[in-house]
Amino acid sequence: MTISLPLAPGHFHLGQVFTSTSGKRASSACGAVIDLWQTDEDALYDNIDYGYRGHQFTGPGGEFEVSTVFPKGYGILGLVRSPHIHVKAQGAKTKLLTTQIFFPEDAESHARAPRFNPRLVVDLRQTTSGPPVATFDFVLEDA
């Protein structure tokens, strides 16, 4: 799955999901379900109306789009959480992938966050016609 995340409110994540059998080339995952959830602009999860959460199925090429805002990091019980987006993805014949993606511009909170994993940091790039875009590829493992 490729996730492209503009880092401003009202823009979208674009992506693509792939499956791979060990040692074989990845192929697009048509009809995979993508489930995302995150904090809002005030670093809060909406556990009443379940805003900033959603899911959808990928298109014929494994593509998807999600409109959201940039998540905020937070602290709870002395633990620091860097800004992140939770992701679950699964195709019809793949194992469930549960992970998070992080953003590179928050190195200070990454250093204090016990769940931070540098392999899950998105690649951030500038665009000519809008906000920066973050990209990250996921490959779902065959069941």
C-alpha cells in the first residue's frame, strides 16, 4: 500500500495495496480493506462519534483515497506518542497487517516514544501545487 499524506487539514491520503508471496513479485490487492484511525487536531481520539476513523476497499489497482487532517502527538501516563496514523489492511487471501505510520519532522517526540519505529517513518516530499506529501509502501503477506 502506498499512502500519500498531505500534512494539512482537508487534503487526502492516496494509496495502493500490494500482496506478495515469499520470493515473488508484488501485485496489486484489489478489494483489500484499509482501516485507518488517528487523533484530531487537538491530539484526542473521538471515542463517542468515532470521527477520524474509517475504512474502505481498494480499487482494481489496489488504490484508495482518504480525506483527513494531520494527527497530533500526545502524552498519556508519562508516555509520549509521536504523531501517527493507525493502519489495518487485509486482502481476501492475505494476513491482517496492523501497524502505524509516523512522520519525520517530529524527531524530538520520536526519541521519547517507546513505540516509535524508524522503519515506519513516511518519506516526505514537497509538491509544486500544494502541501508536502508523505509516502509509505506496505506489502501484505499471503495467508
